[in-house]
Amino acid sequence: MGARYGATSRRAAKATEVIRRGDIWMIDLEPVRAGELGKVRPCMVVSDDSYNRHAAALLIMPITSYPATTRSPEIGAGRQTGLSDSSSVLPLHIRAVARDRFVRPIGRVPEFVIEQAIEILSTVVHGT
């Protein structure tokens, strides 16, 4: 997967670097436990901008090259997203990750993708 997203040379985000909700970053998710997604992969930041300014760990949802499903909204490939292939975001794999896991920014998702992902997570948490 790394080849599709360009070189993954490590340059951790600085503590003062602005990371915004909707940004797509390459994030190092290793080491992982059973059932978690690993490796350096694109992830969508979902925590609020005001939280992101001060938090040591931000909320992210991993992105996969697998096709979209009812529980994983599609993210189109293109200049805005920085993705070379259509992909999908995995809301049910949400996790908090430290800033030093953020390797490099690659793009942004459209607002409607964030809203879809949050709605899927909310449905699982609250039921409906």
C-alpha cells in the first residue's frame, strides 16, 4: 500500500503543527494488537480542530483501499485527497494516536465524508 501513497519517510508531526479535522495523514499504526489495522497508512482526522490544537493524541479513522460499504464511506482518488485509488474510511476502527505517529499530510476529505463516517460511528454507539 505504501507505494500507492508515495514515500513513507518518517517525519513526525511537530507538537505545534496544525492538524485539522478532515485532513488525511500517513500515520504509523504499528505496533498493533489483534483485530487492529496496522502499518503506515492514510488516516482521516476526525477530532475537532479546537481539540486538535492542544491534544497530545488525536482521533483518527484509518483508510483502506477496499471498496466502500454501508459501514465504510468512499473517498475518491484525486488531488484534493492525495489518494491514487478510490478508497474507503473505516469508522469502526477509530482510535486515538499520538502526534509522533503522524508521518506526513497527503490531502483532505470532503466534509460529507466526515459526516457519513461520524453518522456510522454514532449509529453503532447509540443504536438505531
